[in-house]
Amino acid sequence: MKTQKTILFLVIAFIVSAITVNSTAKPLHNETATFKVYGNCGMCKNRIESSLKGINGVTNADWDVKTKALTVTYNPHVISLDDIHKKVASVGHDTDKIKADDKTYEALMGCCQYERKK
């Protein structure tokens, strides 16, 4: 009888703790952000968008050649917007927050080398 009460108490305690943990968890949702990424052509578009393909937390990336705007849909609980900027800059394209490494930028094809801000 004492064992049954102990087991029942443990089951109830487990259920209560599971409910408490679930009620305090952050909801998972996607956000969309748009920011400037510098580049010139279709190869730039492919490189910029490909830099985010397969990245955990990023569900879509679309760069507009004319406006230089990257629109990205991502889960902020999985990846930060700053990390997305860093990922794009890592392939040679400056963003409005992060400057690409000079060596990586200089390795881009000539048509992809945009005018950099000082």
C-alpha cells in the first residue's frame, strides 16, 4: 500500500512538472527580416542565397539584384539575425551590419566585386 502511494505521488509530480515546463517554453515561430547585402549580378544572387541554404533555422532567403535587399525567413529561437549577417559576409558580401573579410571579397569574380563603403 505504501509503495502504491509512493508511485502515485511520483506520477503526479512528473505530470505537474511536465505541464510547468511546457507552459514556460518559448513558442517556435518564424520571422521575416529584410536587410541590405551588397553584390552585382546573378552569380552574387546565387552565392548569397546559397550561403543560407541548409542552415538550421533558415527557411527561405531571396536576394533582389536591383534593390540589394535580402529577405530572409528564419526561426529566431534557432539562429540569430546577427548570425545570418555573418553567414552572408563569410562568402564575400558586405551587409549593412557586417563587412566581409577583405581576402574573401577579393577572391570574388570581377563582376561580383561591388563598390565597398569605406
